[in-house]
Amino acid sequence: MNVLIYLLPMALGLGLAGLLAFLWSLRTGQYDDMEGAAIRVLSDDDLRRQP
């Protein structure tokens, strides 16, 4: 039962840290361009062109 004294605050702290990280990512615009990242993966800009 003494373990709950340590685990409960740690679980709440980690949950709060995850929530704050998610809210920070929303505020800084991490999810604004979801389609652009999918298209950039498919582009061949890094390949050298043959003369």
C-alpha cells in the first residue's frame, strides 16, 4: 500500500506532462500541415539527375 504513495503522484505528473506537451505542440503549429509531410516523403528531390 505504501507503493501507491509514490506511484499515484508520479502517474499524475507524467499525465500532466504529456498533456502539457500536447498543448504546446498544438500552440506551436506542429499539426498545421499534415498533407505536406506526406507529399514530401514521396518527392525525389534528393536524387541526383543524370545528364
